[in-house]
Amino acid sequence: MNGQISPWLAAARGPMLVAMLPAAACVVATLYLAGWAVMFSFTNLELTGLRSINWNWVGLDNYVRLFTREGFLNALWITTLFTLFSAIIGQSVFGFGLAIALRGARLGLRNVIEIAVMLGWLVPDIVAAFMWSNTVGTTGLINDLIVVPFGLKPINFINDYALPVVTIANIWKGTAWSYLLFSAALDSVSREVIEATRVDGASPAQTIRFVVLPMVRTHLVTNLLLVTIWTFGYFALIFALTGGGPGAQTEVLSILMVHQSFEVGKLGYGSAISIAMMLIVGVLAYGYLRQLKEPR
Amino acid sequence: MDRSFARSRLGALALAFVAAIWVSPFAWLVLSAVDPETNGQLRIPHAVGIGNFVLALSGQAGQQFLNSLYLAVGTATLTVLVASMAAYPLSRMRLPGQTTLLWGLVLLRMLPEAGTIVPTFFAAKQLHGLNMPGMIVAMTVLGMPFALLLLKNFFDTVPIELEEAAYLEGASIWQILRLVVVPLSRSGVAVVWFFTFTSAWNAFLLPFIFARTDTSFPMSVGLFTAFGEYGGISYGFLTAYSLIYSLPAVAVYFLLRRNLNTGFAGVGVKG
């Protein structure tokens, strides 16, 4: 358009502005809800009882509670471990490896593996939780095929290794996303470039490190950004698989937040937890987005 | 470099092994669902029948299936309608502060679901919206930033020249939209519909907080509570229910697979 407004757009401007109104209302509503969460976090609002109507401002009490009570700091630590191992390391590395390995694979093989990995991503969270609770159960697949044939006693994985189990289940569930994104990114790397590096004598590892990775850097950062943020606030799979237990071993921030808000009924304290989550996510997102904007 | 790996026999074998591990958790689900006498253990079925599936689609379970369908189709359709009406102008016009707006949407998209659930619940409660329409509206509102971004990026790839040509030929705004823009946008809109459908179909936290009675549960909440109530006894019912619940999201993916592969190119965050 070179800065000039085309006659078509000039004619359609009015109707277009009107058409944007419903979506604008949705965005404003989201902002409004986020604002409400901030407001709640400074009150002692509760789900039921007297304080659900006659609530008071309590200043920073809820935020002080985040650090003086055990729940929040423990949940923050669990969430960090879960995000680091299942999303940043597990899904991203595995998805990238798979995308590299499947480049140039026969179409049949590629389809079979894509579909297998995709199934994990497609099944609903609760079904995945149900399946995994059985797969790692005392009469499940892993015990039947691996543990018992070696003459060992069946292991109750959910009780003994709760955090590794939810981490692996989430890698299983989420790798497809990273794989698809990297796969699309690798398709944009031209075959000639890779051929040229090979002719120049680069090893496969060198090709990936010095040619492919820099070329798909934007996709890499975008993917890390998205999976980090999704995993940081992930709820359903862990909640349905372990309920946060045993004890508080898998109590991530989202589970703590729902537990405090809707089971204990302290909506004010729960809101303070969500605000803390949003702030952390905001800082993480800012870090990644700066990486995206920086030209290299 | 990579060509040799996937084409070698060892590489192909390793990759097939990965695929086998990936689908292995499904083995128990499928084997138990087709076995009317299952006791929850992993075993070859003694008999094969569809009794479990009939159970999982009748009565309250059937109602929950319909609830999920209303919720997912309603949310996806409403989202796509509202989002494309705004994403198209966003892609075509230069509004003041547009870049800020788009980055704002990116940030909104990143809010964790748990972050807004308390005020969402509270607002819905006060508006008497703790029901199906309330859920559809709430999920549409919360999913809007993502749908807007995806569709805006998609419309950016649709050339404006065709519309301008149609305008110069004397087509009206509605004719241009109906005859030029809509046909060209079908694949992008389908991708967004698919994403929204799947996420609404899979949604758990919001319906878990919103729906209060067994008959208003979508399947996610239905399966969760059923698992807690009689997880120890009716494995046949629960596994069949799980398969039925998984089917639509999987089916929609395969229907749209070709569109998806092109649509994924537009996922990147662009300012």
C-alpha cells in the first residue's frame, strides 16, 4: 500500500470498526477480570459465609501470607521443577530431536510417528490422567512388562515417584506441539544450505549447532515461550492424576490456588496466588520476548 | 545429514520403537473398553463386545456427551465469528496504537487459566451464569486474545490486491467479503475453529468450577468425578467413556490435518 489508504479500505472503514466491537468487548472483559483479581487479592473475601458479603480490605496480608506460610514457596518450587523438566527440557528437546530425525524420513514412517505423538496431544487431559494412573499402577503396563519380569515387587509409582510420573506424563502429552512447530521451522531451512555445509565438511552435529539452530532461532524462542507459560499454569493433568499429593509433593501453583480458593474458600488468598503467578509468567514472557526482538 | 538417519534401518527401527512407546498407554484403555468382563487389569480380553460403549452413551453419561458437544461447538463457533470480525480489520487497517494492542493481546494470551478463574467465577455467579451459556461466553471471552492473534496473522497472508480489484470492478462490501475474503480464509478459519473446539472439548478447570450438578457436567468433569466415585469397580464403563470422550478431538484433527500443516506456519508471534 506504501502508506496510501486504498479506496477499498476507505469505503469499508466504518463497517470494519463496528465489526471489531464484540471482540473489543471480550478483551476489555478479560482486562476487567484481571483487574478484579488484583482487587480481590487485597481483601479477605471468602467463597461462603459472612465474608462472602461483608469483606474487608486487608492490605498486603495475603501477600505476606505467601511467604510466611509453607504452601506457596513449596508450590513455587514444585512448579519450577515441573516446568523445567517436562516442558523446557522434555518437550522441547524431544520435539526438536524428533523433528530433526524425521526430516527426510519415508512418508509412511513419518506419518505413523506423527500420529502416535499427536495422539498424546489430542487426548483430553482427564483421559490422559486416567490412562497414566493405570499405566503406572501396581497392575499396569510398566509393572507388568518391566518391573515384575525382573523379579521385583510391583512398585506403586504414584505414591513413590509422584513428581517424575506427572513430569513424564506431561512430556508424553505435550511433545507433539514442539515437534510440529520445529517441523514447520525446519521445512523453512532450505536443503541447499544444508547440502552446502555438508560439502564443506561439517559434521551433522556441527550443522545443527551452527547452521540449523541459528536459522530457526525465532521458532525456538517462540516455542520455549509458549510451552513454559502453558506448563507453568497447567492444572488438569496433574490435578486428575495426583490431586497434588501425596502430601504436597505435586502441588503446583495452580492446584494450590484452586485448593485455597474453592475448597478452603479463601478467595482473597487464592487471588493473591494467581497474581503472583501472573507476575512470574509476565517476567518470564518479557525475558523471552526480548530474545525474540533482539536481532542477531 | 539427517537424511541418512531416518533412512537407515537402525534409525527407522528406533523411530518405530518411539512410536510404539508413545501409543502403549492406549493398550489398556482399548483392551478394557472392548472387554465386557474387564476387572481393570491389563490382559487380553476374554470376550469382546460393545456393552461398555452402550453404557457409556446412555442415561447420564449420554447427557454429558451432549453437554460437551454443546460447549465445544458453541464456544468454537462464537469465538471464530467474533474473532474473525475483528481480526480481518486488524490485518487490513492501520489503527493508532496497533502494535501496542497486538503485544497486549500476546500478553493477555499468556495469562494462566488459573489466574482469572476466581473473578470469572464470581462474575458468572453474580450474573446467574453458572450454566451452559455462561460457560460458552466465559470460554469465548478468555480464548479471544489467542484466536485474534492467530486469525490476524492468517489474514496477513491473504493478499489485499484481490479485494481491491473486486472493489474497482464495482463489488459491494458484502459481495467482497462473501465472494473474495471468505473463500480465501476458509483454511485459516478452520484451523482456529479446530483449536478452539479442542480446547473447549478438553477444558476441565472452568466447567469443574462452573457446573454444579451431574447432569450439567461436560465429559471432562463427568469422567473425573466418576473415576473418584467408582473407579475401583466399573473399569469397562470408564474406559469406554474415555474412548468416546477422546474421539471427537482426534477426529476433528484428522479431518483438518491438511489445513493444519499449513496453518501451523502462522503460529509464530509477530508484532
